[in-house]
Amino acid sequence: MLTFKLAVRNIFRNRRRTLLTALSMVGGYVLMVVSMSMQDGSYDSVLRTYTKDSSGHIQINHPSYIEKPTLYKTVPEYRQLIQQLESLPYVQSVTPRIHSAALAYGADKTTPGLLVGIDPIREQQTSFLANKVKEGAFLTGQPDADGYYQAMVGKAVAEQLQLSVGSELVLITQGADGSMANDVFLVSGVVGARNDAERLNIYLPMGVLEEFLVMPNQAHRIVILVDDYLDAEGRAEDIRADLADQLNQHQLSVAPWQVVEAEFYRLMKVDRQGAVVSLNIVVFLVCIGVLNTILMNILERTGEFGVLKAIGTSPSRIFAQILLESLVMAIASCGVGFLIALPLNYWLAHYGFALPEPMDVSGIVFTHMTGFMNVPVFLNPILIICGATLVIACIPAYRAARIVPLDAMRRL
């Protein structure tokens, strides 16, 4: 307790210099909290949207389908697998998908297209596809009175073939058994914009495409949303353990979004590293102020340290005393910074601020940028600033501990 009181007393010997240093620490802490909050908030928004819009949190598929997708690398008996997945408490929603290529015909034009088989009900629970229907309506999966099934087409396909809601669409492709598959469908809706990822897609009901491609009870992807996308890798391990028998029977792989979207994940990590550089610059500037304060403090107390060493104070005691003074100042500054950053970050996390112009990401419109509020956002800057302060304080503390008493007392 005495050592702590001495540390507090020594901090306030030069109150103006201490105040300026503390303000730099407070400013650095608040800036780091806001930067980390906005960075994590933007990543959280993008990842939630991207995974739900594209890959899902986890996928079950053939072991080599992700690297080299083909028509024949399927998940057999997928309906039974979905029933088992939906019984798991941490699984929020599941949907199957089939992917294939086809040649699409309009009234007098043709274009290549990408067939996507979806379960109309499950897909609306698992992705944003229903929100991207710009014209018409989401397909129902039921034939009309004349026996025609519905199809949704991407904007580029619709423009190329001059299709509108209610138009006839002819599809020709090769089935899984080698036969030639062809049929007529009615356009129920147009999806997305011309530059969206869905521009060349043609969506058909899952059961219809299974029959069309001669793939009974087979899918290429089982897309899963779990309770925490950040723990997708852990949940993938849980699924492997809970459904081990069926997965091993058909030799299926369980891949989190970090594996399914490996390139996107790599780019995200690179971007995060760039943000770390910016935070390091803030820490460096704070450390310069701390080093200046401690050096001036030691120079002013050189004679005092000489007396302490002359009466038997060990160098380690002097070294520890200076580190404690630096740590107390850092903790107090972070405490004040926390009181400022808490309401500010609360506002950013719950309200954020409106973007100058709405931002369209793969058909999903973002109008606000919000922060992220959790313990690491507040705790990590404290650890960084306190740790950096202790490291930078070691240099002057070592110098003070090595002072020769006779030379030091000459300054008294």
C-alpha cells in the first residue's frame, strides 16, 4: 500500500505534464475503442450478410465438390440428412441446393445459364433470395393449371432473352444419367440487378430440378445457418460428431464458411492486418508521450534516486516503483477513457450513422454503419495501452535503477 501511495504522489509531482500525458492516453484509448468497434461492426454486418446471402455458415457436400464442382458429386439421401440437422439445437435453418449449367431459350434468343435448385420455403428462411426479387413473385414450387412449373431468372438472363413475368422459358441440358433434358417453364420473377452475382442464375424448385436432371433425392450443397456464425468452425465439428454415422456412410464433408469462401476469408484477414497497422500507429504516438513524461520525471528525481540507493534501496525496487507509477497512470487514463467510450460506443452499436449514399452489396442495401459492442472492444485497448506503457517504461526505469549514488546526489 505504501508503494502505491508513493506511486500516486510521484505521478502528481508535475500535474501539468501528467495531465497532458493522461489526455494522450485517454484519447488513444477512445480512438482505439471506436476504431475497433467500427471495424468489427462493419465486418459483422458484411459477414452476416455475405454468409447468409451466399455460402451459409456451414455446408455439407461431397469432399471434393468445393474445389472441383461437377454434376455427379452429390449428397445422397439429403432429405433424411436435413431432418437430422433440423433436430440439432444449434441449427437455425437448413436448405438444399442443386447446381448445373443449361442452355436457355427465349422467344428468339438463347443464352447460357446456371441452374439452381432450391426449396422455396427453406430458402426464404436461410437466405436473402426472396428480398432480391425485383419483378414478379418468389416461385411457389407448384405447377399451374396447365402443368407448367415456375422459374425465377437473373436480370442478365431476363434482358438477354427479353423475358418478363409470365414468359415461357425453355431449358436444355444433360441429365446425370447422360440423357438430354429439356422442358418449358414460366417466369415467375426476375432476381437482382445486371451486375449482381445472381445475374445468370435460373432458379427452379428443388424437386423439379431433381427430376429434370435425373437426380432423385440428391443435392450438391446442404446450406446450414447456426446460432453463431463466428463459431462456425466449432459448430462444424459438432455436426461431424452428432451425425458421424450418416456422414461417414456417404463420405461427406462438413465445411464452415471459412473453408467454403476461402478467398474471401483470406482477403478479410489481410484487411484486418491493415487495420492493425493503423492501431499500432496510435499506440506508438501514445508511447512517445509516455516515454517523454517518464524520462523527464526521472531526470528531475535523479538526486532522489541517488539518496534511495545510498540508504540501501535495491535497484529492483526502484525499477518496480517506476513501472508501478507508469502502470497506475495508464490504468487511470484507461478508466477515464472507458467512461467516455462506453456511451459513445453504445450509440454507435445501436444507432450508428447513416451512409451518405446507400451501399448495395450483392443486392442487399446498407443504409447505416454501426459499431460492435462486446468485452474485447473495451478490454483489448486497455491491455494494449498498459502493456505498451510497461514496455516503454522499462528503458528509463532501467536507467534509474543503474544510477551511481555519488553522481546522482551531486544534483541535489
